[in-house]
Amino acid sequence: MLDVKTLCLGLLSRGEASGYDLKKDFESLFRHFFPAGYGSIYPALAGLADEGLVSCTTVPQSGRPERKVYRVTPRGREAFVAAISQLTPQHKLRSEFLAVMYFADLMDEERLNAILDGQLAQLHATVEHIRAIEAEHGADAAPGARFVAGFGAAMATAAAEYIEANRRLLTRERKARQRSGSRAAAGRGRRIEERA
Amino acid sequence: MLDVKTLCLGLLSRGEASGYDLKKDFESLFRHFFPAGYGSIYPALAGLADEGLVSCTTVPQSGRPERKVYRVTPRGREAFVAAISQLTPQHKLRSEFLAVMYFADLMDEERLNAILDGQLAQLHATVEHIRAIEAEHGADAAPGARFVAGFGAAMATAAAEYIEANRRLLTRERKARQRSGSRAAAGRGRRIEERA
DNA sequence: TGCAGCATGTAATTTGTTACATGATTAA
DNA sequence: TTAATCATGTAACAAATTACATGCTGCA
């Protein structure tokens, strides 16, 4: 399993950084597929330092809190490559949105539309965010970074298109069901009949 | 936040079921966006029963373990509708795959191709699984169920297409970088230069 | 003979999230 | 003067995963 600790090590292999810096990396680069907060990052860095995979230098600054700058050690670099090479990487969706849509017929239409619109807005925001990141880093980004950004944009676009193309499936059939009163009949005792 | 407990309540609002039955529902219907195991489902059912949102009948069976059949109560039905109506549903991807691809340049090409092929195989399996579910339930499925299944299939298809169309981006540029030896130069001290 | 399916549950562990705790500087 | 940015960390909490524990039936 890939955890925040390993990803911190990976990000440090691109260059030195503080926990604060890494948080920003997580927010911009990994935002849509691997978020992490300070509560994960700081303990991760402490663990990496304990294991000798990173070194740490405290840098005092004038007028602001001191920074703890971490650098990957040769052993850390090896450990990271080994970690991502052994892994069978997972790709998991966790969607309350889809779970709720599964029960669309139990919601009133106003609420249903609000959720669909909210989801579309979020997906469009995701695409815009990714475009901004791409524009910022431009052609100097590593190929992996561009692949990942493109993937995210493609997924969000496809999701938005699917919702726009199929939302009527939820609201139109809903009306048909309500007219014929088939909802209650369909819901009651489905399992009993199947298993009798 | 939507949890396994609430989803159990939702599934029970479609008809009575045992914990064992619900596990199967999670495996087939919610497999690709909200998986749950016995370790989540059984405690969830116990909790729902404690709160009076479901009732439970123990049914002895000949030659096999007894079943505990749960049914939603009127209060449970209300509670579920209230729960999904209050929610701002999330839609989160958690992808080790993308995280690893971000560091594609640190992997050897053999390993990289193995991961990409593995991911493609998994996506195709997902599409097939969804098609099988759709075929099984057919036109009698609730509109929400069809919307959700279609969504999953569309996402998996889009992901597979993206990978097939862009994988060369990872391997082709990789060779260019290795030839010019720019990898080490690009990796070292990126941050230092930016902040100097 | 051995494995898959039926059926329930608990306990330990892992992981991450959220809230707490502190405090200076700078721009609006 | 108010909020945001910089900067680090701990502790409590929530949630789900995994392993453990048990045992019968039916098929290959």
C-alpha cells in the first residue's frame, strides 16, 4: 500500500522541501487523487528522518517561523524506487455521489437537481484547476506530471459529460414511475419473492 | 459523511436482507465506488437495530447457519431519506496508480509497462463486471441503478482510452531524457533555484 | 479429501481526519 | 483591524480493513 510517507519521500526526491512545501505539493499536484493534510505529512517526515531516509536542517528565518528543510538520502532514494516498484498500485473511487444517485427515486426532484448541479460545478472546477497547474508548469513538467494531469482532466470531463447526457434518465423516469404508482410496488418485498 | 451504516439502511429500504445478502449487494452494486466488508456491515446492522431504524428476525434454516433478517422500520425509512437529503455528497478518487505514474521517470521501463498493462486489464474487467450486472438486472433496475452503472462504465472506458492514447508520452520522452542526461540536472536543486 | 458457499460476529490494527495549540508578518 | 500566509507539531477521534474464530453442507 502506498501511503503519505512514501509519497513525501518521492516528492523529496525531486528536491528538498519543508513539510509546509509538501502540503502545497499535495494540494496542487495530488489534489484530485491523493490529498494529504499536515496531520499526515508532519508525522510522515518525522518517521522518514527516524529511518534515515531523509535528513533535516533547521533554517531560522527573519520575521517568520523557522523552516525544517528535508533532503532525501541515498538510502531514501533507493527505498522510494523499491517501494513504487514492488507495489501493485490501486485505483479506487469512493463516491458518495454515486451511492446517493443509486437511491435517486427516494429524493425529491429539487434536491436531486441540486446535487447534480453541485457535482457538475465541482467537476468543472477540477478541470479548471488542472488546467491552471498545467499552465503554471508548462512544458518543463516531467512526463509523469503531464500524464497525471491529463488523466485527471479527462476523467473529470468524461464524468461531467456523462452526467449532462444522462441526468434526464433520473428525472424523466421518475415522473413515469410516480404517475403509475409503481414505486411502492417495486420496492416492497422484492427479496421475498426472489427467495420464496 | 455517508457511511456503510447509512448505505445498509438504504439497501434495506429496497427490501429485507441479512448481513450476508448486503455484502453481496455491496460487491455487485457498489463494488467500484463504495466497497464494504463484513467487518463494516455487521457492526452497522447492530447499530441500526440499537437505534430502532431496523428490526431483526432470526430465521433458523435446515442444514445451514441461521439467518438474521433485517427490515427497515418507518423511522428508519425517514432517517435514510433525511440522511441522503442533508448530505453534500463527495466524489473522491484515491489513486496509487496516478501517484506512481507521477514518478514514472524513476522506474525502469519494464516495470512501467507492467503497471500500465495491469491497470488496463483491471479497467477492462471493471467494464465487463458492470455489463454483467446490467445484463442481470436489465430494464427492471431502478433508474438510479442504471445511471450509476452507466457512470462506472463510462469512467472505466474513458480511463482505459486515456491510458492507451497517452502511455507513449511516458516511455517515449523517457528515452529522450535518458539520452540527453537531463534527468539528474532537472531533479537536483529545483527548489533551491526557485527560492534563491 | 478438499474447497467453495452459507452465515455470524469480534478484536486488533492501520490510516487518515479534525481539532487543538502557538505566534509573527503583511496586505487589504 | 481582520484575514491570510508562513510554519510546526500533537492528540483525540473516526472509519474501515484484516485477521481471527467457528462450523455445517454440497460438489468435484
